[in-house]
Amino acid sequence: MKKPALYSSTSRSRRADPAASRTAAPSAAAAHPTAESNVGTAPPSPAAPTVSRTRTFFRRHDRALVFAGGVLFALALLVGRDALRPAPGELTQEDIDEAVLYTMENKTLPSRAAKAAEVVMASVVRVRGYDESDEPGGNDLMQGVGTGVVIVDDGTILTNLHVVSGAKRVTATFFDGSESDVVVVKRYPENDLAVIRAQKIPDDLPAATLGSTANLRPGDEVVAIGFPFGIGPSTSAGVVSGLDRSFRSPEGKQVMTGLIQFDAAVNPGNSGGPLITMDGEVVGIVTALLNPTSARTFIGIGFAATIESAGAAVGIPPF
């Protein structure tokens, strides 16, 4: 008689069905996890701390980042605007002509004579000679009036000799209205010229620029500045009528040569004043006018001593 089996047939059925055993094993492992089941699990991702630090940085510096972003946006707009702006066209002669024409039609420009006179005006002075009064304590009587031009900024003035001749007292009135007594330094009767020097002068008194007559030609524009009949300073414009002219004084006592003839209006009181070019350079000293009548007023012909002869008279030839 056979002994009953100590074990059931279950073990045999497991051996007979290995697939079933493989299926049940994972389920058991999942139901009863052990420490060994964590051996193959991946560690936490390192990206989490980085994201946290980035968020913290943005939170702390949000205002600065917004400002920087605004600046970058503004720069981008400027760059874009410049990129879209059309390139300037090339300036043509037609554009220049149109601009000049527009200026001439809409703005009044000073004349050449006005610009020339402005250059020398502050150097022109009114010269007056006085006789002593016959009455004790009375005012001096004015003998005559003429013009002078400052040639050295220390108050040295060039004028006509007949303006100061015979006067007991001579004064000069400057561009700013100040007046000073003057002394006669030198006399040159052969050229009807005199050098005088003021006792007091204004601050920053300018001296006129002396110009050569070497390139002066008949027809060149000139300006005469002076105090005709004591009125002024007055400006008149004209042209050079001739060169190397001679003139005999009305009394017939003196003949001057090498003069500039011009037609800018001058009258008694202009004597000693400057004759200037369009550059404002003094090329002559107004000396005389021609009028065959007894009126002694301007009829269209005036004479000026050249600045070369005047410079030689002063003792410092300008050229």
C-alpha cells in the first residue's frame, strides 16, 4: 500500500507552468516592497534648484530688468527708424540756386557800401577847431569842423591841415560820443595833412585798416565818410573817376598832385575823412572838392590824397 504524499501537487503545477510563476512574481514584489526595490530608482532632477534660483533672481531684480528692457526697446525703435528713413538726396546746383533766390526775395541784404562803412565807422572822428573868445570867461567860438580817421589805436588821428590850421583849441569827438582835446603832432602843408593825438580815448578804440592804391582803377567803388556841414557821420558812395590828378587850391597858392578823383558826394566838413574801398580799407584822405563857382559845394568832383602819401607824411609808410 502506497504512502500518501507529504506535499500537495501544487508545486508540481508551478513547475509545470513557469509562465504563471513569472506573472505572479512581480505582483508579489509590488505588494511587498523591500529596501532592495529602491536600488534602481533615479535621483531627483538637478533642474529644480536652478529654476528656483532663476525665479528668485527675477523676483529680486524685476524693476531693473523692466527698465533695461525698456531701454533696449527704445534703442530698437531708434535703429528701426533710422533704417527706414530714406537717405538724403545729393545737393544739386539747382537746389543751391533756389535757396539763394529764396533768400534774396525774402530778406533784405545790406549794400556793399553799407558793409564797407560799418568796417571803418568806429575809427572816424569829428574834428572841431575853436578860436579864443573875445570876452573874458566866454565860450570859445567854433572856427570850423572837419573829419579825421584814427590810424593808431593810441589816439593818433590823420586829418587835413586846413581843418586845424589857425585854431587855438582843437577837439575830437569819437564814435561813442566822448570828446577829447587834441594836440597837433605834425604838419605837412605840401600834402595838406596833419597828425593830431587825442588826450583821452575811449576803451578799445579801433584803428582803421590802411589799403594800397596799387590795384585801384577808375570805376572801382568807393565810399566817403565824414561830417559835411557838421552833420554826421555821413556816408556817400561813388566810384573812382581818375587817378594821379592835380588840384590847385582856390587861392592858387598850392598845387597838390597824385590825387584820387572820385564822385562820391562830399562837402565842407568832409575834409580829412577817409575814402574807403568795398573792403573797408582806407585808400585816401578827402582833401578838396572842385567847384568853379563861389558856392564851394559839391558838383561831382572830389579829390583825396593817397594813403601812401599820407603814410609817408605820418612818418610810417604803410607799404
